[in-house]
Amino acid sequence: MNLVTEGQVFRQLLVAFFDNTSAGYDKLYDSRLLENGNNYSFYSLIDEVPYSIQARESFDINQVIPLGIEATQAATMTITISQMEGIFNSSETPVFLKDNLLNIIHDLKSSDYSFNINDAGFYDNRFELVFNEETLLTVDDQEMNNDLIVYESNEIIHVKTSNNSEITSVVVHDILGRLLLDSNPNMTFVELEAKRFKPGTILIIQVTLNDNVRLIKKFVKRQ
């Protein structure tokens, strides 16, 4: 897999599956990430330790592989699949990238995934490599997302919950992960000025309730 920045900085990692390796560290197979002295790093994680090469146990569709990025400055980045072998050459074996920040599940076999890193730092919890889309969203998750009501009228985007819970935080990103709004209303309903968002923009609206429950919904700004 490749990570490419808008400035054409290139980083690469490898994930492979064998019958004689494990989900933990495997000597002669796994390779720790080396310090490169550059602005960006791209790696998979084993017990929170970064690796540039990770050999996993025999492939199972329910496996989840955490991915990490280190950035010393903000950037637009793209994650791609550079090469596939074996079972991954089959159309019946999907490869998904899960963006936990934006609650997006992207099919990497269909297209590359572009996003924004807004601040310098380590991003070890944002991305996961997954292979079974059906296991990513549980019934509880679906019900929670349905609890968040978002609609637009009279140039106002209205945000509320089905049971009128108090909303302590509203964070809005676009599909690339750019932060568009961050507020703390502490109200049961929120009104966002629609004209601050460009028509057709896909908004990722994330709210936190007073009991720390987090709800996320995608919303398309009307033309």
C-alpha cells in the first residue's frame, strides 16, 4: 500500500498473510518502521508498535489491521493499493479502508482514498484495513445514527436527536477530513448557517451528547 502527499512524498507498507505466521511479531517476517527523518511515515501496527512490513496469520475475512500515519505538518494525502497477490486478485475478496474519524468505509479496489491531515502528530487510531464490510456497522450503530436528525430549511441546517438529548459538541468535516466547524452549543437543537458550506458539499456531522454518546451522519448540502 502507498501513501502519497500532495507534494509527491511517497511512503509504502506491506501486509502479507501466511500459514506459519501470527498476528503478533514474527522474526524474519515482520520489519519495524525505521526512522526516515522525513515529514511523513505510513505503517501498520502490532501491539501499538509501527511496522513497515507485517506478516499476518492465514487470511480471514474478519481480520482488522490498524494503520498509522505520522505527519509533521498538515497535508492532503492519498492511500492506494500498489500491488495485490494471491487471494486479493479475486473480485470476491474486497479490501476496505475504514476512516474512523469520518465514519467512512472506502473500497480501495475501486478507487484511491484522499483525505486531509489538519495538524501535525501521530494518527494511529484513524484508519483500519478491513475485508468484511458487513461486520463494520452493527445494528446498534445503525440505530444510533438514525437517532441523529439533520435537515435543511430556510438556509438553516437543523441538527437534533430523536429524543431531544442535549448536544454538547458539534464537529463538521468535509469528505476529505477538513474541519469546517467546531462548536459547543449545549442545547437540544442546533442551527447551522447553511451558506457557510458550499452547495453539493458532503458534510460529516459528528455530535456528542451530554452522556458522552457520539453520533455521526453524512449530509449533502443542497444546491
